[in-house]
Amino acid sequence: MAQHNIGNIDPNETSGVELAALLSNHGQAVISTNLGAGRPTYAVKGTFWVRDSSATTLELFIYSGTNDVLIGTINTTTNVFTPAGGTINLAGLGGVPTGRTIATEASIVGGGNLAENRVLRLLNDSNEVPGNYYYGTNQDSIRGWFPLGELLGRASAAPRVLVYAPGDYTLIFPAGVKRVLFKLYGGSGGAAYWQTSELVSVGSNEAGAVYENRINNNSVLGGAGAALHGSIAVIPGVSYALKVGSAGADTVDSTPYAVGSYIPEVKGTKGNFSFIYGERFTGGAGQIAFCDGGFPGSSLTGPGSKGVNTVATGENVTDIGPPLNPNGPNGYAEIIFWS
């Protein structure tokens, strides 16, 4: 029997030898899962214990707080565990599934009934793809790997619309244009400019030290507008809305505030957002890309942060990162007629 209740140990009455014996007996109970002929008297709700039923049988129980619930029995001769209430059939584990399929579409092939091994792969894929190749659909509507130079050549030669002036526009694509690439930038946040003054020693004369009032020009810039690029499927003849946001206004405070004195916040204004939207009036495809304007600079908090991107639809839409806006502080849009 390996059941033992360590009880409450009084350090003022228990010697080191007695403590060692208590811990030894308790350790035997722990490592044997409270092995014995019946439930241990110290059992509480959640206690596991093992009944030594016979020379070849162990029974595993958990005490519910009111009853002993049999979990299963172990034959110590065959080392077979039999769960209480029946058996578990493990024969199906690792077997071949029946009636299950995996479907593939578009550029993925290799699907089918899972009764057979399946290898999913890209349509017209290859194990030997050289560098500077891209996977996609070429101008002949064939999917596969193609030299990146062809893609770049097509992009540089494709017709495009460049929009530098902030404002609202309507895009209507001509017949034959089914997909366009786009780059979109929000307007930058406005800067903050202010002055401080301080007395600076410039020497001395017979009367003593000589000071002059020096004016310091201070400034913090606004954050860049958000920037995205991606592609969208379009319908020729349908109206799409394009907005190119303007830069936020700069704020200039020419009051020469004394250094160390209270200076009120001088802050630019937030840049305006840019977006591409579905049909302007009815049946539209919804928002495709939204580029928030940059946040303004502030004399209290410092330079403004970059605008935030919000994208609802579109394909392969990614953040351009630190935007190198070709239009300076104002927003910008570039639409390339791709196919």
C-alpha cells in the first residue's frame, strides 16, 4: 500500500528525522498515484487513485467529491488499458479517408479524392525556375513562370494616367481594359513653424556685460501620407471615383516666445486622404483603396506620423512603405492600363 497523508507539519514539534520520514512516505503515495485497496481517507475532489484489485489488475479512479469514478483498468500482464464503459477502436487511425475530396481552382491544381495521395501545385509550375522570374498570367492569358523583364517592359509601355492636382475625378475605362495597376498617395500633414527669443551675451564694455535679443526659428514637419499599390479588375464604361488629397496647411506663429516660458501649441493641419472607389452613384463595387493623409507636426509633440492605410477590396494591395511621393506634399495617383 502506498497511501499516506502528510497532514499538518508543526515545525516546533517535528524533528528533521520525522520530517524526512513523512516526505518519504508521501513521495511513495505521489509516484504510485495513491495505490491501495480503497480510496485514500485524505482524498479530495479531483484526487486520482489506483486500486490494487488483484495480482494482474489495477483500476484507475478519480474522486468526484462524492463518488469514485472508474476511468479504466490495466492488465499488468499484457499491459493493456481498457477504458471504463467499453473499448476504443484504434484501427481507423491512420487509415484512408473515404468520401473526402479537396477542390482546387484558378492557379492551383492537384485536387481530388483524398483516398489517394495528393500534391497541390501551381498550374504550369516547375522545379527549375531561374532568378528574376515571376509567376502570373502573361499577355496571351497563359499562367506560369515568365521573365521579370517582360513584366517590367509591359508596365513601362502600358498607357497610364498620372494625377498630380488634388481634387475629385471620375475614371471611365475604355473598351478592352479589364485590369489596372495603381499607386495611390495621401497628402502629407502640415508643418509647424514658430519663433523663440533669448538674451545672448555678445561681450562687455565699461558698463558691464552686453546682451542682444536673438530670435530662433523652429519647425517640425508633418508626416507623409499613406501610400498603397495594387491592382483591380475594372469594367469598361463604368464610372469609378478617384480622389487625390491635398497636403495639410502649414501653421506659422511669428510671436517670439521667450525661451523657457510657456509656448502655446503650434500645429499644422492633417493631410487630406486619397481613395479609389467603385461606381460613383449606383451598383458600385465599393471602396478599393483608401490612403489616409499624414498627421501634422506640432511644437509640443514633434513631427507628425505617417497616415494609416485602410483597404476594403483590390488585389495584391500592399503598403509602399516610406513613400517617395513624386508629387511632394500633395497626394498623387497613377493608374496603369494593364489588360
